[in-house]
Amino acid sequence: MTSTGGHPLPSLRLDGRNVVLAGEWTLAAMLPRLAFLRTLLAQAADSERVWDFSGVTRIDSAAATLFWRTWMRSWPAEMEISAGLRHIIERAAALPDTPPPPPPRTKTPVELVGVFILRVLHNLYGLVTLFGQLILDVLHILRHPRDLPALEFSANLFKAGAMALPVSALVGFLIGITISYLSAIQLRMFGADIFIINILGISIIRELGPVLVAVLVAGRSGSAMTAQIGVMRVTEEIDALATMGISQTQRIVLPKVAALACAMPLLVVWTSAAALLGGMVAAYLRLGLSPAFFLESLPRAVPLANLWIGLGKGLCFGFMIALIACHFGLHVRPNTESLSAHTTASVVSAITMVILVDAIFAILTRQVGLPQL
Amino acid sequence: MSRPPAVELSGIWTRYREVVVHRDVNLVVEAGDVVGLVGGSGSGKTTLLREILGLLKPSAGTVKLFGEVLDRLDILERRAVRQRMGMLFQHGALFSALSVYDNIAFPLRELKGLDEDWIRQLVHLKLEMVELELHHGRLMPSELSGGMVKRVALARALALEPELLLLDEPTAGLDPDRSETFVRLIRQLQRELGFSVVMVTHDLDTLAGLSSKMAVLADQHIVAYGTPAEVMAVDHPFIQNFFCCERGLAALTKANS
């Protein structure tokens, strides 16, 4: 008889009325020729047979279940089996026959939309609550300055701000080059080379800088904040803080929100500068516009109000990204799937909200900082 | 035909930079043995268990499972050997995103040859084996108590009815009553299914209740290996300290009576 690892393989032979079984009937041994064995068993099951287990050395519960199913959940009329093996099959037989659970009902498109809207409303409610709690925390800190989480604030400022400088500069610089290069081709057709300064200045300082940084920071710091707070919830660290009488919003959420609201305007200035530098380089190479002329004309082409709008957007976006990240982090349930879903939701909602708020900014400030015709 | 030993460690050395954890450890676990691995905190018991599992590679020496060296096998053969062993992690290591039912069904589904109906019966059988109710299958791991996590983890470890079960602190975190029930459950399953066990534990009651042999890990190697009586006769400061005060004697006499 062939064998694997010293175990005789399970086998089945039809001998007249007898079904002669032999070998080791275990899941591991059956697996390589499972389909074959099941066909044999199905053939053996169709009429009155005598089941002979005397050659069988071992049965595991998988095999016991298989036999019991083959026999249509009743003992065969005649069988030859040792008490030990019979006991194993008896245990499989004792199990009540439970019907398969009904498949989960698929939701209709209307229900899906409804669930989505309810979830958005629920999250908005959570964000407003968290915002309110932050205001209460700030009032508390104003009255008790010793509770100021200064250390956490500076640590977050460093992580979300200073550490983001290289990547935001690189991205800004490359975007600046691209816009400048593409605009230069168009402008040259009209002989309007000089307007490249207006295009770059207004678009980068007012619009692209803040949005670019917001998307970068949402992906970089927002996801990190959600994951960090989420894991702190899973490992009960947040509960440990609460036990020590430390407010979770005051010690965890507030420093993050405040730090990002401070760091974002600075990052916006930094990234816009890098983008303008990139644009300037491309304009020089493509149109022969000298950097000295570029820098001299920039203040005339771009009214100062645009810089304030850019900084204001930065502050607002930073605040929103951190608030959304903390909100989703605090609602992570203790399993890995929830952690991943909440981190994704945090980044997606933050970027969506940034673009939404950017559009509102554009409408509200349409009279400000643009040359009026 | 005699079966090859379930585990065979020969000349195991483990080093972390300058720190030597294991110095020439040799251990043979025969098929059907229940071996309790004892040692002080930080003596490298769990490290040794992880080396048996193949999660860690020893600095020197070979680990043989069922007579095979894992490193010399290809992916499929290695998976086949791994399917012959089950591990009960100290904290359960249940998949937190899956329900209890799906956790136990997971190794069965991975075999890719079983229909869902068969899997359901096997999962129910395993739930019954570890004395859980069928409706517990719908719970998520985060909703379970410490004792239930251990039971579900045991059910998952036994899903494929392995020939070797590794236990890391099986009763840590359970109250004495629960811990005694759990030990009785493992012993009963071991008798019925006849698997070998390698177990790391600090708990004397667990050790006395389960193990047929003991291995004592001290001074970076196995200082004693044999039946409880043989081990206790060995004159070594750690063994004298560990067993031969009143708590040790009380636990062992209780188990023997």
C-alpha cells in the first residue's frame, strides 16, 4: 500500500454487498484525492450495503461528517466497526442538522443611497459634537493654563509641519514647472508672454498652493492621525487616559487640530514659494523671462489680498483635516477591518471637504484680489 | 511502522547580538507525548516555541517536524507540514475582522476542497468540542470574554485535527476555575484525538494537569527532561525553586490523586 509520511492512504473497495474501507480516513490524507473518494462513496451509498470498517486505522471528524452525510443522516443497517471509531462518527451524528444561514439580503439602490446619506449626517453630527467639545476644552484651558498640552502641540507641529517640508517643496516645484511650461506654449501663440507672471501668481498663491498642500497633508498626516487614534482605541490606551482623569479631546484631539491649523498656513507659503520658483525656472528656460524681472513684476501682478486668501484657506483646511481625522479615529471599532475602513474614510472625506470648502471660498471671495474688468 | 517524532530539536543555538538565549538545546517530542516546557521569565521558552513553528530561525541547529526539516521543503510540502500542526497563541490571535464562525472556518476554507455545507458541520462540531454554543459563531472576537477567546482559538487550532498542538500559556489570564475547566477540555480532546502537545506555561496546575513529560529550560539549555517524577528528582537550583516548595507539591499531589 502506498503511503505518505507513514500513514496508509484511505481506500474504499466494493465487494458484492460489502463496502470495504481501509487506511487512515483523515482530512489530510483524503485531501489529495477528495473528489475521487467522494464519487466512490456516492456510488456505495445507493443501496443496502454492509459497511466494513475493520481495515480503518483512524477517522477524524471531517471523515465522520462525510460518512454521516453519505448515509443520509442515518446509520446503515449492517456495519462492522470498532467502538472507538463508532464513537467518533456518533459525535458527528449527534450534531443537529442546521439549515444554512439565509444569505444576507442585498440592499436596493434606494436603500443604499439612504444608508449613505444617514452615514454622512451621522458623521456631520459627530464632527459638530467634536468641534463643540474642542471649544469647551479651549475655554477650560483659558481658565486653567496649566492644562495646556504644550508638549503634544509642539510634537504634532514638528511631525505634521516640519517633517512635511521636503515632500511639499518637491511636489510644489514640479507642479510649478508643469503649469508654467504648458501656459508658456499657449501664451506664446498670442504674444502674451508677460502674462505668465499673472497666471502663475494668482493660480498658485490663491488656489493651487493651499489645495495641493491640503491633499498632501490629508494623505500624510490625516491618515496617520486616524490610524494612531484608532490603534489607541483598539489597545484601550484611550480608556487608560480616561482612567487617569485626562480628557481625550483635550490631550489628543486639541493638540493635533491646533498644530495642523498652525502648520498648514506655513506649509502653504512654503509650497507656493517652491511652485513659483519652479514656474520661474520654466519661464526663464521657455520664454527667456529673467528671474529678476519675474520677481519684480510679481507684486504688481498679484494683489496682496491673494496671499491672505491663501493663508486663510490653509488655516481652515488644516483645521478641517485634523478634525475629520480625529473624528474617524475616535470611532474605530476594535478590529482591523474597521481600522482600514475608517482611515480610508478619513482621507477621502478630508479631501472632499477641502475641495467643497475651496469652492465656497471661491464664491465668497470672488470680488477680492482679482483685477476687475 | 513507527511514527517519526512530532518534534525533534537538535543543537539549537539562538543569539540576539551578544545575548545567547539557547545554547545547544536538544529535545525530542514523540508522537502522542504531552510535553510541558518550563523555565523562568526570559529563559526563551516562547522563542523556542516560535522556532518550532518556523516563525523564527535559530542561529544554528535543525528543527525537524514529523521527521522533516522545513527549510528543505518546497512551498507546497511546507504548507502540508504546517497543516499537520495547530497553534494556540497566548492572546488567541483571532482574526478581528472575522466572526467566530469564520475564524474557525478559515483553515478549512483554505484547503479549497470542501463545500460550504461540510465546512458548516465541521465548524459546528468544533464549536461543540470546545463547549461553545452554535449561536456564539455569530459573535465578533472583540465581543468575547477572555475564556471564550481561548476556546475559539483552540477550536481554530484544532480545525484541521492536527497531529501536533502548540500551546503558549494556555491558561494565562483565566481565573482558577476557568483555567481548570480549560485544562480538562484540552486533556479530554488530547485523549480523543491523540495529538502531541508542546506547551509553554508558568502555571503549575496546568502543568500538572496536562503534561506527561516536562522539559526544564534553564541556563540556556534543557537541564531536565522526563516524567514529572524524574524531573523533580533532578538537583538543580531552578527546579528545586520551581517545584519543591509547598505550592508545587500541592499541585502535583492533587493531580496524582
